[in-house]
Amino acid sequence: MKDPHPHPDARHWSAPPHSRLLGLLRLFATHPDPTWRALTPPG
């Protein structure tokens, strides 16, 4: 690594934003465990 120090305005994750959103939707679309289900609104 040429420059191992992080840059303040640089992204620190590898997944693009739409991929992270789709992953979150996939989590709630499948049957999540009760811990995650408690975060969703009732209904």
C-alpha cells in the first residue's frame, strides 16, 4: 500500500449504495430472526 492512511472524504466501504439498500431489503423480504423483525413497524 502506498498510502495506508484513510482520507477524510474517501469512502470506507466497498459496496455501492444501491447494493447496500438491496441487501437491506433482501434481509427484510426473507424471514428475519425476531431481533430484526422487532425493528419493523407493526402491521
